[in-house]
Amino acid sequence: MIFISLLFLLFGAEHHIAWGAASTLAKFEPKDGCYIGAFIERDLTLKSLIHEEDSGQRISEFENLTKKKHASYFTYVGYGQAFPAAWVTKVKERGAAPHIAFEPNGGLDMVYDSEYLRNWARDAARARCPIFLRWASEMNGPWTNYSRNPALYIEKFRLIASIMKEEAPNVAMVWTPFAEPRDQIPLYYPGDDYVDWVGVNIYSVYVHNGDPLQPAYQEDPIEFLRYVYNTYADRKPIHISEFAATLYCRGSQKETVDFAIQKITRFYTTVHEAFPRVKSINYFCLDTINAGLANNNYSFLTDGRALATYRKMIADNYFLDKVDYDPKQFSQWIKPGTTVVAGAGQNGDDSILGIGAVAANLDKPMLRGLHNGDIIHDDLNLRAQLPLGLQPQGIMWQVDGQTMALTNTPPYRVSIERGRLAAGHHTARVIVINHDADRTQFESPEVSFEVAQ
């Protein structure tokens, strides 16, 4: 009977061998428990305005709804853009640790040891608080502009890590692949000496690519975690850099709140019970449909039952609401200089377009660079974002149903001169002609805008 009981304890439930009390804690790693964090910068459910100066108010509003302080909040910054000092200050003032997804969306060739990069690191050091720096995440996904060359990626990650170590000792380097394709993940690992935390981005979607013929509702988010955990958790703490579940799926035209509740419950409960070296979970709280970005509503703030589920999951003291640190350890002298914008990065919604939650979940082309309700004073600078696998023979750029430009080569961008557009109301869209025998056409949703007098 004792033998059978031991077998049950070992194999009858989700079980992982502990990584060992003798292991050295990584930078900012808690001995026990798991930090909770979130992305809330674009969640339209929150009443506070979406500006850097309002970030502190949004945090307060979010924590009032979730009934718990969060240890970390994250945002996206395109490589080439200034260090988000105002946002970092607001997060720090609320007692949380900033987590920055720093993305070289223009490709890896623009990344080198430069005045821009050095001053960006020094600006990070001036924050004098823990910063989780997630550089060039989802590199294993074909939707990023820095995939397909593991050797170059590793070289650039090591460069960033070395400069941060030299200039900004308060920065922890987070290396974050997407959960799939998993066979590509090890190819991009920069090495233990350059990585403080190993991350992974995991999304529980109802269907893949917005296609009801590609069901995903039976997939277990824990299975997406397991590979990264089993490969790296004996060496590094695991950082769930992004997690979310679909509450509404535009592809299937279906409310999926019960599905989201099930996946959120499964993920947070199992991490607590069986994955002791997952030390941070960050929820991606955004309705990408309402934001005009993609096909899934991931915001648990849009549904009372989903919000109640999230509250229940994080209420346990195991989920930590603060990153403890001694401010005196970051009192070193910092070289003068402030970030100069290199001009090739992206901020705001543009910096979100390349992430897997958006780029890997499109079912139709999307017109970018223009939003419903925009008032235009200058030339239109537009680009088309295409679903994965779509091979365009050509792209037509239309305003009010009239073709204004044609393109057939990446990165599928055009500039339409302001002088070609009369003042007043207009609509715009792109039509993609696929490279198949039937030359199938795929249309983006129309965007309405005004041209100023």
C-alpha cells in the first residue's frame, strides 16, 4: 500500500522535480512565489486616458478592479525610440517593476554599439529600480523581422546584454521565444552568461489564424509551457512574458468566456501547484478586435465572470505583488547623456503589430498607419499587414474605391500625397491579390478618416 501511494504521488498528478534549494537565485528572482504582471496600456475598458502621463491612473484603476496590487507592468518600445522614462517613472511610483519589450522591428542590422544604445541603457539605469528588459522576443516566429538568422540574433542579444550589464545593473535580461514553433527555440538561445530569465509567450486561442476550420479550443496552455520549462528551468527562472485567453473570437463569431475562464484557471492553478520555477506571469489584457488590431478579445476586464476568475486566481499569497530590492544597490554614478531617437523604431499601437498575439492571428489583410476617425493633415504613410501564409502577387491601395497605388514587394508600404485627397470624409482599404491560379482577392476592413481643410 505504501508503494502504491508513492507511485501516485510521483505519477498520479502534475509533478515536476524541484530545481533545487542549492541553486543560485537569478537577478530579481524571488526565493518563493510568482510575480504577477499585466499589459494594460491599450485596454479601452479602463476609463483613464491612454497616454504615458496617465499610466499611473490606469494602474490604480486596474488594481481596483482586480483587487490586488501587481508586481510588474509592461509596455512595448521599438528599437530606435527613446527610453520610456515617463512611463517607467509612473510604474515605479506605483511600486511596480517596469517590464519593457524592446523590439528591433526594423531588423537586426540597425542594432550596434552606438550612442543611442548606450544612452538608452543609461536612461534605464537612472530609473534606479528593477527593470525586466525583454529584448527581441518571439524570435522563433516567422512574423518577426529578426527571425531566420539565429547566429545574428545571438550576436545582437549578447551585445545588448553586455551593454546593459556595463551601463545598467538594474536591468534583468529576459529572453522570450513564442511557444511555437518549439523546434526553433533552442537555435536562438544566447547562452547562460547573457540571459537572466527565460521567458515564453503563450496564448490560448479558440481557433488558429482566425479560421474556424483550425480549432484550437482543446489545446492545453500548460503543454506550451512544458517544453521551455523542462529545457531551461534548472538553469534560469521562467518568465511568462505574455499569457492570455480568448473571450470573444471574431473568426468563429462566438463568445468564448467559458473557454477563457477554463484556460485562465487551468494555467494559474497548475503553475502554482506544479511549476515552482515559474516566477512571473504577465497577462496581456487587450481586446485586439476593438483596438482594430486582430481577431481576439483577451481582456478579462470586459466580462464580470472572467474578471472574478482572475481575481480568484491571483488572490493567493503565492502570487507576489512586489519586486523587493534595496535602492542603495543602484546608487552608482551614471554617465551623462539622454537617449536620442534614432528614428527607425515604433511606439504605440505600431509596436504591438509584430507580436504573436496580433501577427499570428490575422484572417484577413489589415491596413496599418491609419485609424478610424483620424484627421489627416499630411501625406498618408500606409502599410499592409498580411495573414501568415498569404503570398501576394500584388496589392492595391484604394481610397473611396479608387486605386491610388500598386505594390508587389515587401514591406508593402506606400505614401499617398496629401494633395491627391480632397478635404472631407474618405475611406481606405487594401486589396491583396493572392499568388494562386485563381488570383483570389482578399480585402482589408475599410478605415474611415477625414482630410483637414
